[in-house]
Amino acid sequence: MPKSKWLPRIAIASAVIIYFLIIFGSHVRVTDSGMGCPDWPLCKGSLNPYQGFHAFMEQMHRYLAALASILVALTVIFAYRNKNRVAALRPAIFTGVIVIIQIILGAVTMYYGNRAPSVAAHLLAGLALLGAATVTAVASVVPRSEAKGRRLNPVGWVAIIGAALLYISGSLIVNAEAEKYCAKFPLCPAGVSDRYVALHLLHRGMVVIASIALITFSIHAWKNWSKYPGARPLAITIVLLILATATLGIFSALLKAPPHIADLHLAGAAAVLVATSALGALGWLVGADAKS
């Protein structure tokens, strides 16, 4: 198979695996399996994953991370060799660098017993990894067009930042184990610690602000980018994901964050980031907002 066909397939597979890696990593944390393996890179001195539920969960997460690392490395190689998709090389290299950082942070997190600073750094690196892998996948499919002026309207950049902050603010609640302490909507019930209330209100405020930015960006792309294949489907996908994720967030809060709903809520937030990054990358590559 020509190398030009290998690049998009591997880049897309890499982004998909990284998405599920982040979701599964959240499930590992929700099930308190983060310390299922007391050592690294082996688990209790073995590669055998069948050493109890928590060890199994942590080992599966590591195996998935290994698969993602291999795919990212292959993406970098094929992006370097493919001269028809030069725009994919830089995000591919960036993704590779973040993978290395993420592996180091994963080891540090384990050795320091899942302490908040290392877990937060691990989450932020995961966020950068998912966004970079998504941009690489889009750039491996869509060629960069020549254009003059601003390639992407500021509303696009604001929406991407909003999607990232939305994910980060939600992760702060998970990191602080505060999911169950605000079983009311839109405000928290009386008697809840001010720290937990602040985290929840920060996240809910960010949901409102980010949703406005994301919907505005989606409308902009729907109206102005209709001639670019994929733009309108991505725009409507962002809006639908926002509605679904917000609904899951409300149910998660009212039901005190049952694991299955909490996982779906995070999956929705990550999907919003993926769709927004993909739409932004598409617009930038084709110069949708620039003068031809």
C-alpha cells in the first residue's frame, strides 16, 4: 500500500485509540484502580494482568497507552515520509513529544501515589495529546491550501480554548473527588464545603461560556464553510454533543455521579474537544476565513 494511504489510516487510528485511552483512564480513576499496580512499568513485577480487578484495570490502561504510543510513532514516521501532507508533520511530532511526557507523568503519578499535582499534570498532558492527535488526523486527510490573511476567524480559536477549559474544569472536580458533593442544579445544596461549591460553580459557569462560544463557532462554520466537505457535519455534531454532554452532567450531579454516567459525561466532553479541534483544523487548513 502506498505510504500516502498509510498516513491517514494510522493517524486516525491513533486519534481514536487516544480518545478511548483518556476515557478508560477516567474509568480507572472512578473505580479507584489508579494504584492497582504498585510498580511501573510492570504490575506487581509481572506482565500478567489477571491479578485482581484493580490491577487488571490499571494494566489494561497501560497496554492501551502502549498501543497509542506505537501508533503515534508510526504517524510521525509516515508524516515525515509523506510530502503530500506536510501540514501533518508538526502536529504529529508535537503529539509524539506529548506521548513521551505523558509516559513520564504516568510513572511519576504512580510513584507519588496519585497525588493531586501529578494527576493534574497527567490530565493536562492527556488533553494536549487528544487535541494534537485530532489535528494530525485532520491534516493527514485535508491538504493545506494557500490563502492570504487570517486563515481562521477568532471565534474558532475562542471555541477551541473554550472546549479545552470545559474539559479542564470538569477534570478538576474529578481530581478533587468532588463529584458527589453538589447533588442539585443549578446551584449546590446548603452545607457543602465552600471548596467543592467553588469547583462546581466554576465548571458550570464554564459550561455556559464555552457553550456560547462553541455554538457561535458552529453557526459560523455552518453559514460560511458550506462548500468545504465535512464542515457542516462537524458543526452540527458539536451542537448535539454539547446538548448531550450538558444533559449527562445534570443527571450526574443529581444522582451523585454514578460511575457509568460520570464516564459518559467525560466521554461527551472529550468528544466536544475532538469535534471542535477537527472543525478548527479543517478551517485553518483550507483557509476558510481567509481571502483566496
